[in-house]
Amino acid sequence: MNVLEQFKATPLTLPKLPASFIEANPTESGQVPSDHLQSTTRQPFGSSNVYKTSILHYRVLAEGDDVKTVYEVAIKLPPNMEEEYFPGDAIGILTYNLASEVDYVLDRLHLLESADQTYEVKLAKPVKKKNPELPHYVPKYVTPRRLLSECLDIRITPRKGLLQAMASCTADECEKRLLEILASKEGSNLYNELILKNEMNFLHVLKYVATCRPPLAMLIEHLPRLQARPYSIASYGRENHIRIAFAMLNDGQVGITTHMLESKLLHPGKWDKYLYMYLRQLKPVFNYREEDLERNIIMIGPGTGVTPYIGFLEYRKQAKGGSTRKTKMGSAWLLTSCRYQDRNYLYEHELKGFMQAGVLDRLHVASSRDEDSQYKYVQDIIEDRKEELVELLLDDATKLYLCGEGRTMLPRIQDTIVTCMSKVKSMPKSEAADLLAEYRKTGKYLYYSMIRY
């Protein structure tokens, strides 16, 4: 190995591994919960309990050549949530790791034969760690299969502490040395190049070091929690249900939650229809309330980033139809995008209906792969309409919402907004950026970054 040769004479600086403090051993007693193992635990950004609910029906929003398949799912609304959510809120859906990936880890740990046996998770004695605590998301009694399926994130990018712990249970000296190099201060550049740039996760590393066989307790100590996946609510005020939309990955990767959801939709005979969900709210909250009706709103949402705005507009339609309403509603602009208008223009029918109902004043759609499209990207719309948009944005009564894929797309759109503010108001770009940052602090500008699932 070139890497081993490169570091052959290099002394490595490795931090001291923390003491192990968890035991996980087979037991004849104890009852493993039947519901999702995280359904009784507090959830990140959770503003409600976890509810067990069910899928009612679904429809396909987009499919075809060169586009992602997008589904819309109607989910039964738990009674206790009816008064709890606002347009723009999101739900968290408890998820499961892929069965094939769970089986791979079980096989590497030599646990396939006992994968469905009950284990007891407890603090190791004698306790060597100061103030040890068991993870609250891991129940006392669990099977190895369900632990890896429902509690631990086996797709996590491994941190150096995990790599060092893996080295301690690797038999082959070359593989052990490689893990130690990656975990060391001296191997930081290699870690960045090999792990971070290649987006290697725990499973990738485990396949790379064939003799590594970490004990189950070590994985509980070092792997983080399997997080619920957030989905914006794409409706408001529907009788007994809420709607979400999700896109399938089409780059050779499989999202664990989108795979679960699609399987439940397409293969109801093999999969049950139940979901575990809770109301999820970030701060500042990305939603639309009664006090916002009088405000002007600029909604920017490329692709599936349009989903929360369907709830905004349904809410505005309900408010407009109310006979007792006397206040005038602010104007509403929506900027969205797709690849092809005939294949994946999400919610086209609904958006045109909102225009006709007078609750959406401006609708601009970019289509990146239609040859005759006026706009290829949302940024092109912003640039073309910059005078009107900037003047509206600077109005004290206006709120700006930006929702979509947050790694590359949203930063580019935000930069375009800043550039246009700079041009229209003849101010330095740095000053425009500071003004937009101030808008985020005060809640005039709300930003929601979606993740890939």
C-alpha cells in the first residue's frame, strides 16, 4: 500500500481512546418493544409526541426520462396534531436502515445467527467512564437486527474516534495501521482526501478493512443516532390528512426513507402502511401564520422546494374565502423550477388554480432543459425581475422564503439575490449581504435547507 509506505517511518499522534462503558449481551429475559424503537424517545426539533399513523393514498407528481420520480403521499392526521401545525411546518418520519446493509454489518460482526435474539444493553461494570449514560434512543432490551435497523446510523461519515476504535478490533496489521493513520493528526490530509472528499461512510470503511470486527457495544458507543427524516407538509386544512412529497434519487444511490416510502406505496403486500411521525419545527420557524396574511411574501422553491408553499397558498385561499375577513392580503410571488415543464413541473394544476383564485399574484417557472424556455434557472428569473423583486423585498411588509436543496442550490440563489440587491440599490455587495443576513436574524427572511434522504 502506497499510504502505508508513505507513513512507514512516521510516528502517529493518536488521542487516548475513551474507556468502553456499554455492554450488550444475550439474555433470556426482557421484552423488546414492538413499535419503532425510537417512538417513545424525544426527537430533535420535535414539538409533539411521535404518533403511529398510516398512509391513505398517493399519486405520482413526476416521472419519465431524465427526471426524478416524485410522489405525493396522503398521511392520516393524528387527532392530537390537528391544531398543532401551521403551513410550512414539517414532520419527522422515523426511518429504517436498508435490510441489505443491516445484514452486511450483522454478518461482519458474526451476529447473523443471533440477529433476532434479545440482548440487554447496560452500563459495563466496573464503570471506568466518568458519568456514563446509555443513549436514550437505545432501549434496554433489543435485538441486534432492530438495533442496527432502527437506532444507529450506519451510513454516517466516520469520525476519527470511530476509526481509532475500529483499529482496536482489526486483525490485519496493514488494515489496522491504515485506520490509525486516518485517525491520527499526521493523517489529517489523507482523511480529508479519502474519507471526506469521497463521501465514504461507515459501511464503505467496513468493506475496505475486511478483518475489522467491532463488537455490538462499541457500535452503540460510537455510532450516532439514526435521525428521523424531515418532510415539509404540502397541504393545509385537508380533512383528516396531511400531504408530503418526496423525490427518488436517480444517481445510483438509495435514500433509506424514500426507499421505505416508495416500497410501502408500490408493494403494499410486502410492506405495512404504517408510519411513525412527529411535528418538527425549526427556529426561526419556517411557516406562515395568520399574522403573515397582510404581509407580502416572496416564495422561492426550486423542484421539491415548492412543497411548503402549497400549504401557504391553501391557507391564503381559506382565509380569502372566509366571509368575516376584512383585512386585505399582501401580494404573493412564487418562483420555482423544473427540468421539463411537461414532465416534472410539480403542482402545475394547483398553482394555476391559486392564480385564478387570486391568492397567488405572480408565478414564474424556470425549466432547465426545455430548449424554448425563457428561464433556465430560478436565478435567471431573479436577475430578469430584479427591480421589482428587490423593491418588494425591501418593503417593510415583505417576507422572503427560500426552500430547497441546501448544499449548492440555495447558496447560489441567495448569492444571486445579494448581487441583484447590490445592482438595484447601487450598494457594495458586502453591504447587501449584511442586509440579507440581518433579515434572517429578524425573521424577515426564512431559509429552509432540504437534505437528501
